[in-house]
Amino acid sequence: MHISHTKNLDPGIISIPTWLLTTDQFMDVVHVSNATSNNGSGRNYLHSKFGLILSSMKAAYLSRRENGVIQSAEDDITLMMDNMYKSKEISFVSLADVLANDYCDGPVLNDSSGTVTISTRKHFSGDVECRQIPPEGSEVSCLTPQIIQERHGRHLDREDILFIGVAWIVKPAFRLFKLCPEVVWVDVTSHSNNKGFHLLTFSSRLSIGKQVVWLWIFIPNQQRFSFRWVFQEAIPILVPKWLRDRVLFFMKDADPQQRNEILASMTNTFVNASEGTCGYHVVHQGWRKNVPSCTNIFPPTQLKKWSYIVHQIHKWIYSWMNPGNVEDEDEYEISKFLLEKFVCSQAVQEIVGDNKFLIPKIISFLRKHVYTWETLYLHYRRSHI
């Protein structure tokens, strides 16, 4: 039962220190990584040829060191933006707060702080356009207090450039999106880097079943102003209207800020689209957030029975999302009634024992966090889309 003790590790699965690599092995990793623009390829090549384990992070470090990037005084974000400016395969829209005097010599729209918020657009051709975001009446008018807070939190002077966000498309992936733009998946990955930004991705599925990410966006947080900039500023610039009009369905998770901006965008940006939600986020993630974990409450034998109860409840909810289970309003109401009767049944109460507080928690989860999304997951309501 001492599961917290460390396990004996096979030396063959431990990442090798970079200083133990020979010169030939080091150069092989660098050449393969540079040739494929993929650090994982260099790692895989080293393992297949020499049987050595090297993490992709170390492979990236070796490539950067050989290319002279490690000695560079430029920040990672500066290097990323420089590469985007140079590439003819990338088009982007960025948002930054810069010193007013660096942007223009004449009067500025919000010179009280000495800085201005600039939106920069770069085309595939390499042409660059810049425009100032006015502090009032704009799509990101609530950005000013966020900028002040960020500058204060990071101890930035007025002369320092504050990078806020960037959205970019890559030409090959964008071509594939043009083939099948009807359904779009939207997802946010938190803590995807060490700069504190969140990665928002838009993807579509091709007719052969391959999922393709065609839009990447670094946003500072998951507050509403970030999504507002994405849907009201970045997407209308990067995605032409004729292509946005072909989008019919948005699949997303249950983030309320993201959903509010998607709904707002459907009135101007994606006028022909309707929304759907992810059943996994509603059921599994919602359960983890709103129903207490019972790992430390029940003994092992009781925990197994409780896990079976949880599995049955999840399966019951998922059945509403699949065809052939509930096919009209009456069947759905009966199914909800029977589910709550099952949760409050004598069999479930015997399993929870003295932990009776779990039953009202489950009922509250169903009524406040599942039923509220029923227009987005009920199959008989969504089958016409």
C-alpha cells in the first residue's frame, strides 16, 4: 500500500544529459531538427539510430544553441514575431501597447499614459498595416485597465513594449480549411508555455477524417475582452466574409466567456452558424468541478461500488446526446425523472452510507450544470443541423 515510494527506473528510459552526447550525435539532432522544423524529429532520430532517449525540450535547446539563438539578447516573443514577419507562409494580426512617440510624431488618441495600443496586420505578401486602437468605443475598449494592470504587475516602463496577443494562420493549413469550413472546433489550452499566455485554436475536419488546426491565437487570459478581440478584430481580418459565411456549426467547451463572445459573433461575424457544446466538458469536467471527490472518503470495496454509480449516471446523461434514446420532449422528461429517482434510491443511499451530502450535490449538479445546456446537447433537438 506504500504507493508514494519512488520506483526503480530503467536507465534505458531516462533522458541522457546533453554533455554526454558525442559531436556526431549532437550534429545529427541539430540537422534533423532544422531540416524538418520539428524538434521531435531530432529526438526520434537519435533514439532510432543510437537507442538514446532525449527529450524534445533538450533537442530544441541543442538546435537553438547551434543556431546562435541562446546567445541572442532578443526575447522569445521578439524572435517569434520576427519569424512571422519574415515568413511568406504566415499571415497574422497582433496587439501591443507601445510608446506613443515610437508610433507617430503627431497627436495620439490616448496620450495620457504616454502609450498607444496598436493593431498590426501582416499579409502573406509581406505587406504590413498598423492602426491605433482608440481607448473609447472600440471592440476592445475595456483593454485600457488591463494594460495598466499588466504594466504595473510586470514592472514595465513606458518605453517597454507590452505584447498583448497575436493571431496567425499558415497558408497550407488555411487552404485545407477552405475545403471543409462547415464545422469549427474551438478550444483553449492553459499553461501551454512559460510566458503566461493561453493558446486558443480553431480547427476543422477534412472529408478523410483528418483534424487540421488552421488558426492559432495567443491571448493573455480567458477574460471576455480577450475573446472579444479574437472574434471582433482578429478573425474578421484574417478570415474573409465569404468563407465565414460557410461556417455552419461551432463546437466548443463550456467556458461561459468564450460562449458569450461566440454568440455575439454569430450576429455579425459568423451569421450562418449555430453552436454546440462538448458533452465531455458538461458531464465529466462538470462532475469534477461540482461533485466532491470520494477517493479519500470510501474504503476500497465501497469506492468500487461508488465508481459504478458514477459511471451509470454519466452513461445516463450521455444517452441523451446519442440517437435512438430520447426522441421527443416527453421521453426526455421521463428520463430525467427516472435519473433523479435512481440517485435518491435506497440502493444508492446504502452505498454512500454516512455521506448523505453527496446525493443533494448530485441533484444540484444535474439541475444547475447539466439541464441548463440541454438545448446544446439533446440529439433530437440537434439532429436537423
